[in-house]
Amino acid sequence: MVKNKNNKAIWNTRIKKKTSLFFRKVGNSLDVDRRLYKEDIVGSIAHVEMLFKQKIISFKVKNKIIYGLKKIEKEILQNKFEFDNEYEDIHMSIENRLSQIIGEESGYIHTARSRNDQVITDLKMWMRSSNYQIINDIEKLIKTVIKLAEKNIETIMPGFTHLKNAQALSFGHYLLAYIEMFTRDKKRFLNNFESLNENPLGVSALTGTSFNIDRNYTTRKLKFKKPTNNSVDTVSDRDFVVDYLFSCSVCSMHISRIAEELIIWNSDGFNLIKLSDKIVTGSSVMPQKKNPDLLEYLRGKTGLIYGNFFSMLTILKGLPLSYFKDLQDDKELIFKANDNLINCLKILDEVLKNLQSNKKRMLELAGSGYITATDLADYLVKKHDFSFRKAYQKTALIVNFAEKKQKKLENLTIEELKKIEPKLTNDVLKVFNLKNSINSKKSYGGTSFDNIKKMIIIYKKNL
């Protein structure tokens, strides 16, 4: 192998004129992909071990390369490695340093391999680790939500549709709705492993290689499940990136939804929750203010994560097969989405640990808006054999009457009710009790207190 003299990129041997400084700057990805160093070293070690096993390189060369790679890893961990922007990415930076350590024999490291399959292998390994971390953070968040729900099983609040009071609800049951969302998020990240566990290493630039390599060996060494099936698809495939960014986007959307609700509920108009001073900020000019900035941060970061997802889709939409420079931007999009999502998961977890429900205000608000009207309609169906439409119409008349009299439904007398529907008896008055309303919703998935307790047990078991 020709030594890499004068700090030239490997591919520069074919280029007769010196690359412009601006082009080198634009084409350099070292600041982005340097975080792949560990995966690059692990993948390279597996590759040279396979080359030795297949008698493509000697025992001596294999050992020298592995020694050099481990020395490089140690240098990086000890902050002694020089990340030189003359080398356009982490892969060439490591290979250049390897040549400095062991000399010309370092060139054997790239036998039967291209940067095309090398990069994808590194990226998939990194994304597997990222997936595990995100799943772990989602599980921590679910545990926090469960604890908050347990404290609020019998906390009565109004459930909203169109942000208008709809029906009585347990705050604990409301919180369990987000456990369902975050559980689906967890499943999405788990599903990502199916494509992330296909080994790209060995397809080389796009056609495979004429060397007698063993892709099953590197698959086992790198803990993949199987080698990819088609070399052209492998170097051009970024579906696994799209799947990952989609998973990040949906999860961040769920985070943003709960953040938005908590912002509204924390407002002076609603005053349904209280945020600890640990998680609010003040104003530069208004001394009395306590602002939910962290929740607003969560809502804002969702837009950035969406942007990463849409950017990747846009890059891919008109891209022919197989590899193009356009694909280099995938790593920056992945890393940004990963970093933002992990921060958001940790922040939301901290917010929920420092949140208290204003039970008195929740109950007070639940007492407005005639939210037991549906219970009355159901009562007429069950007790007096009304069709639901007839019961609905009769209940609407009663609500109109109460509104005209400026009374709550529970404050109407039986005499007033009987003027509108003579069949009604004293037992109808129980229908207007909020606790009775909640506990009557015993259907599976409903808000009754017993249902909530059972679901919490199930969620704990699933964790």
C-alpha cells in the first residue's frame, strides 16, 4: 500500500489537482461522526479477525492492526487523540493514526471493505445502543407516571373534549392514557431492532467482494442476527434511519401533548396543577411570575425532531441507487434527534416528579359544566327503558332548565325534575354525584377507581 503522504485523503491519489479548502471544509464530517469512534474500532477489529480466519491476512498483520486500534481507542478515551480535519471523517482519521502506529501494514484493514458498508455498520451499531438508552428512559418515565397516577386514583377532575368540560374523570386514569402512548413508543423502538440487527459489513462499495469473506462470522462477532441480503440495497438503504426518526418524532409528539396540557393546567385560568419551584423560572421584569419554561422547552424541541425526520425523507425521495454523498447527512439528523429526545424524556420525568395536582380546584371545576348529563341520559335508558335518543333529548331539556335557573344538576329538586320527566324518582339524585359517575364506568378501560387499580398492577407487571 502507498503511504498516505502530505496529509492527503486516501481517494486523493486519483485526483491530480489539490482540492479547494472550501470543498474540503464542506465535505468534512469529522465533527459530526467522531462519536462513532467506538463502533468503528469494534467493527474494524471484527473485520480483520474475519480476514485472518479466512486466510486473507496473516496472523502477524491481524495482531498488529488490533493492537493499533486498541491503542487508538485508549488515546480517544484519554483525550490524547488528535482529531485532524485534514482527514474528512472518523473512519479515515482512525486509519491514518493506525498507519502512524503500525506503518504500512495498516493498509490491510480496508481489504474487502468500503467506507460504504463500514459507515452503515458503525451507524447501525450506534443506533442499537441509542435505541436501548431511549427504551430505558421511556421505562423510567412510565414508572414515574405510574407513581403519580397511584397518588391520584380518587382525584376527581373534568375530562375534556374540545377543551370543554365533558364527563367526570379520575386524574389517575388521565395519566394512564400517557402510559399507553409511551408504551407504544417503546414498542416502536423495539421494532427498530429488526432492521438494525441486519449486518451490512461485507457488501463493500455496492457489489460485494471477490474475496472469500465470511459475513456470518462478522455477524456473530458484532451481535447482528443476519447479514443483509442485497449489496446494492444495503449501501443505499436508510429505511432504518427513517424508522428511527419516525419513532423519535412520535415519542416527542406525545411528550409535547402532555407538556401542552400541563402548561394549560398550570395557568391561572385553570390552576389544576402546581409546579415545584425546582422546575419553573422567573421573569426579568415581573417579580411575581413563575413560568413553566421546561414544559415549553419540550413543546419547542418537538418541532426540531420533526424537522430531522422530514429532512431525511426529503433527502431520500429522489435518490437513485446506490450510494450518494447526500446520505452523509443522515448521521447529523440522527444524532440531533437522539440528543433532543433523550433530554426531553429526562426533563419530562423530572417535571412529573415535581408536580402536584390541585385536588380542590379539580373537584370544583368538575362540578361545573353539567358533566353528569350523560349519566342522566344513561339512567333514563337503564331505569325507564328510554331509547338513548329520547333520553338524550329529555336530558337536554333538564340541562336547559338548570341553566335557566342558574343551578347545578345536583341542586335541582325531585319536584323540578319531575316537571320535565314525571317518571323520575328520588334515586335519580344519586346520578349527579361525581364519584358515583366515575365508578359507574366499569367497562374495561373505563375510569372507575377499581379499573385504575387493576390497570396499574398490569402496567407494573409489564415493566
